[in-house]
Amino acid sequence: MKRFWKLCLSLLLTVMVIPVASSTVFADDSAYSNDLKNYLTAVNRADDVLVPQRDPETDQDFDEIADTVSALEIEDQKIYKTYIFDYKGIDRFENLTLFEVLISLNTDDEITNFNAFSSSTLDYGIEIVPGIYVEAKNEFQLPTYGDFDGGLAPSDFETYRVNLETKLRALSVQYQGPRMDVEFTESDLYLRDYRWMDGLKRTLNYEIEAEQPERFHDASVTNVTVGGKDYYQMKITQDMIPQVIVSNEDSYRFAKDDEKTVSVNIEYINDYFLYTLESPSFMIEVTLNDGRVFVADQDYETNLDQEGDAYKFFTDEGSDGDESIRGSIKEIVLNFEKNEDVTMLLTEHSDLVRAYKNSPIDDLSDYYEGNGSYSQSEGIMINSYYRYMKNGYWGIEQDENVIVPIYVPYLSQKVNVTFDSHGGTSVDPQRDIDLGSFATKPSNPTKDGFTFEGWYTDATFATAWNFDVDTVTQDMTLHANWEEIPVIEKYDVTFDSHGGSTVAPQLQLESGVKVQKPANPTKDGFTFEGWYTDATYATAWNFDVDTVTQDITLHAKWEEIPVIEKYDVTFDSHGGSTVAPQLQLESGVKVQKPANPTKDGFTFEGWYTDATYATAWNFDVDTVTQDITLHAKWEENPVVVEKYDVTFDSHGGSTVAPQLQLENGSHVMKPIEPTRVGYTFNGWYTSDALTTVWNFELDTVSKNMTLHAKWLENPVVVEKYDVTFDSHGGSTVAPQLQLESGVKVQKPANPTKDGFTFEGWYTDATYATAWNFDVDTIMKDMVLHAKWKENIKDEELPATGMKTSIIFPTMLVAGGLSLVVLKFKKD
């Protein structure tokens, strides 16, 4: 509805504005950028009623046309095929009521001259519109929550998000005018969080009311063992959690820990881990920056009506209450029980996530709704909002500048990428990258005297690595390719044709470049034989290889045209692959060297002039003087037996000697079993994952390898003890029997004794050491002793008949005075 009224007001002002008379002084063209001049020219041509009989190419008053524009919309720019990025002259638009600013997500177009403008007529401030340039259509498309023509790659989407945040921050720094409200038009999904706003002045006042504040994150899981059970573990650290932004009077900043509410939605956790993944149990532990720890498990949600900070933190209603927990999360650790069914469901889920992360995005909503792989009601949801005081009341800001992250577990396959800079500055490796994902392009290394030419997949630099396209499918090393920087001198090359036609010189060629081969000169009765470095024709100039290193004159060599004989050259490969003959070669020419023939089990040794292989044929020197057959010479290949080493990793057990230089296909001799204190040996395995056992009777060696020992931990006997309570004349207290060593004693209800006050439990009857039920643990059979203090009774004063209750003196300290109060009572 708001956009409808903006359009209506825009149309009304367009009709009402009357152009200035032709006597108006024209604005100098330099007052407007080319972008605005092109746009105003298109406006004038599209509607000559507003500025009649006006030819903008020769007689254009841009001020007059600008006064007719009430709405600067991207849709009009799209129609006119002229987009605005340079806003020089925008301050001359006096009647704007609607102002949309296009930010390109995939081109280098930057907003410039966005300094200040006339805002007196702007009703709704500025609207930011992200756009993606589609070269095939020569236009910007504005994909928001609707379909995007052709799909959007997830990797591109992440790039566009970074570009948008970078350009928004640059726009805010650039603008120096009065405070202006800025709205987003269905584009909040391009914002992963609002960290980019920290420290910005509020000259551009962003109003970001997220259409969809949820942001899904996949969190890799690891295997852990707790209490003898196998669990999957998710760990979420502070750097993975979006910041909460606060709008101060003049700037934006991160909210402080004590300014934020924080909670975790326990209902979402139950939905996902108990019902979707069907895990029998889970345990979540959340640590705040101030050291507080909150813990919940699968039974927690049934007790949400209880009191206490934990029940304010783990909630199914968000963190918007006045009594909500304040602080920032430092770390979240969630363990959910592992079994075959859970692993199967988690694997299926992870495959969906992996496929989805590498599939085109047709609708931006789908990108955060999971597209079938997860939903908005599942995972670890963190709610965190700014808490503020206004007019004496606490308020919670949930609407603006808030992102709600939801984390779902993901079984990722990890690979590593290392970088060999080949003598350049070192580049840190990238470890634990998800299989099939993109490596992050590092900063270019440097090397004195060289220019960095990019990263390649091997040291021959045959294949360049494209960080925007190529995905990592295995552990790999990328190699830096360098080009030496030459000191550039310039030289002249002239041509002496020695009686032939003239050849133009080539002047001021850079040192190290090749000379462009000129057209061959001509000379009657002679054949041109090439260019040489001197008049003795000792060294021919090779235009494909030789480079200029000094001023030089090249000399034309001529051969008088003789009567030419022609000969045939055939090739006998002696059992190898066929080689085509070279027929009718002119006498004295060289034979063109053919591709080497092949023969199974043999290595080709060259061509010879006869079958005795007495004389090798040199294709670079020898020339044809008669018909000839060249014979292939072969060398039989030897049979090579590969040998390998087998080592043994006993993983903490006794050392096992390696078996070295075993022939390919042979068996490993089974060694004596290693030993390890507290463990039982359970066989040798082919990897430290201990999934495939090595069969010494069947398996054979085919490579260098290490066999890994598997161990089974021997069971530990747990000691148990009895605790009894001596109440020393007080009421009986039941003993606590068969408690495991190291556990705490459960504190019983205090005993009673007429005329005495209970003072606590002690480790002996002398009452030397008090027992602390919150700290002390049991290490042996023991008796705890009750300590009592006798109560003091009222006594009569002798003469007055008054009674006195002796109240233990109370010290009241105020201004340095002490007062002892005694209370008297008469019968």
C-alpha cells in the first residue's frame, strides 16, 4: 500500500509540474554526469509534451527536464536502457518524491558523486535496489523473493552478498548530506548479517525490516564418546553468530553484552534432533562471555513452566520478555546420540544439503527455506535482541537490524589445499574444506623481479585454477606461476636484401620481443633462402624463436635456381606402427621428421640409413640426394619389479619392526602381537580409521603402506562406599549406601533435637572439619557427625518482676557510632 501511494503522488506531481520558459538560463552540461544526461535525454524523447520541440542533442536545458522528474525508478532506467551510477547533478532535481538507487551485484559499477541532494520533496527517503546484470539481455534484473530467470549459483549469491555489503558501506561513507531514511525493497536476503554497519554514521539511516530474518547455517559434526556412548557433536563459536546492531544518535555500533537479550529455542531443537533425526537423546551446553553456563537435554521442554534463569534461556517463545537473560554467547556444544538410524538420516540430510548448496537458486526464499532439505522449525535457533530503556520502561527491539540464525548438522567430507609459491612469499594452507566446495582465493604472493601469473594445478603450469568455477575434489597443492620482469631496452632492425626488393625496417622494438617476419623479398633467377645475422650467412634468424637484444641488420641469403632433382623417402618401421612416405622431395632438402612409431614392449631408438643400423639419420642436418628407405631401430624394454615398504603404527603399544622392500604382490609376514597396558590388541587395519582389517593370509602388497593397531580398552572396576549419619541424640538420618567412588553425597534434610539448633555435618566427633555437600566427594566408607548448639532460655530479673530476652548484641554502625540494644519485657 505504501508503494501504491508513492506511485500515485509521483504521477500527480508529474502532471502538475510546468516547464520553465525558454528564456531560462541553461545549465552548463558539466553540472550533470553523463549517466544523468543520458537519462534526462531519454525522458525528454519519451514524452515531448513536457518539453515540446526540444532536441536534447543540440539544444537541451537539463534543469528544465530535471524539474519534470518526480520519480527516479529502476524500471524506467531499464526501459530507457540507461542506468545511473554517477549522481553528479542529482542535487538539481527539485521535485523528486520517489528515489530508487541501483547497486550492481556483479559488475564493477560503483556509485559516485552521491554526496547530497534536494530532499525537501522526498516522501519516503531512498530505496536500495540490488540488481544483477544479464549480458544476453543488456539489462539489470532485480531478483528478490520471486523467480530469477536462469537460476543463480549459490557461489555467485555469496559473492553478490559480499559486493552488496561492501558497496553499501562505501555509499554510507560517501554521503555527506542531511540524514536520509534508506529502505530495502525485498532485498534483505542478500544480507547474511549486519556486521558491515558497525561504526557507520547515520547520515544514511537504514531501515531494514527483514521480510525473512531466518538464516540457515550448516554446522559440521564430529564424533565424540560420552559415558561410553557414541554421539555426534555440533560446535557453534562466537564468530559464527550474527551481531546485534544498535542505532545510536549519530552512528551504528555492535550491542554490548549487557545490552542484549539472548535465548535458544528448545522446541526447534526437539523437533529436529528427536523427531527428524530420531536421536534417542541430546545434551546442549551454552557458555556465555561472562562465564555463565546453561544446560538442557531431551526432557527439558516438558518442564518449561518452571522458574529460574535456565528456563528463561531455553525457551520456545524467543527472548523478548522483560526478565530475559542478557549477554552474548561464547560457545554452543550440542551432542546428540548416534546410532545406525541417526547416521542414515543425517547422511541423507547432508547429501541433500550438499546437492542443494551446489544447485542453482531460482527463488531467493528457497535459499533460506532449505528447498526440502530442512525447514524453518528445525535446528539450533538463537534469538538475540537489543534491550533499551525509554520513558522509564524496558523495551526489546525485535524488528530492525536483527538476524535469527538457525544451525543444522552437516556431515561434511573434508579436504586440504596447500600452496607452493615456488620462491615467493608463503601462503597459508586451507584445511578442512568441504569436499566439492570452493577454495578461498588467497592474497597474491610476491617475488622480487617477477610478476605473479596465477595458481596452477601442477608444477608444469599446464592448467590454471579458477577459484570462481573450480571445486576441490581431493587433497591438492596449487602452484604459483611467475613471469620474470625484464628491463626493457628498445632497438632498430633493418633488412639488407642484397639486390632483392626493398624491405621496410622495424624500429624501436622492445628488448626480448620477436621480429615480425616480413614478406619474402624477390630477386630474378634466385630463390630466397632466409634472413641471416651477417653477410657471411653463418647464422640464420628464426622469427619464431629469436628475439631482439641489440640494433641489428638482417641479411637476405639467395640461392641461384638450379635444375631440381626429386626423390622419394620411405620408412620401414620393422614391426612398429606405419609411417607415411614423403614423396617427390627436391634434391638437397631435409626430410621432415615424422612422429615416432610405436611397438609394444620396445622403445624407439631413431631412424637409420640401413637395416644394420650403422648410420643414424639426422633430420636437422642430412638432406635427400637419392631415393632412400629409413629403418626404425628398437630397444626391447626390461621387465621392472616394483618393491614396497610396510610399517606398523602400534598407536601407543609396543614397537613392531617394519618389513622393507617387499615385492609387489607378495604377502606381509604377520608380526608378533604388540602389547599396551590397559588394552587388548584387536588386529591390524589398513588406516587409522580402523575400518578395514588386514588379512595376512590373503592380502598382498601393492604400494608403500602403514598398518594400524586396533585396541580394546579393558574394563575399569569402580569402588563403592557407604555413608552413615550420627545425629548425636537428634532425629535419625538414613544412610546412603554403595555410592561410587568420587561422587558427591546427597544432602539429607536437617535432623532436629529439642533445645538445640543444628549447626551442620562434620567428618568427626571433634567437629574440626565441616562436610561441603556441593564440593566434597566420597573416597571411603565414612560417618558424618551432627553438630548442635544449645538454645538460651528467658531468665527473670530479681526485683522488678520483669523478664529479659537477651538479644545477641547487634552492631549498628552509622557515622562512626555503635549502639547495643537490649530488650526488656514485664509480666
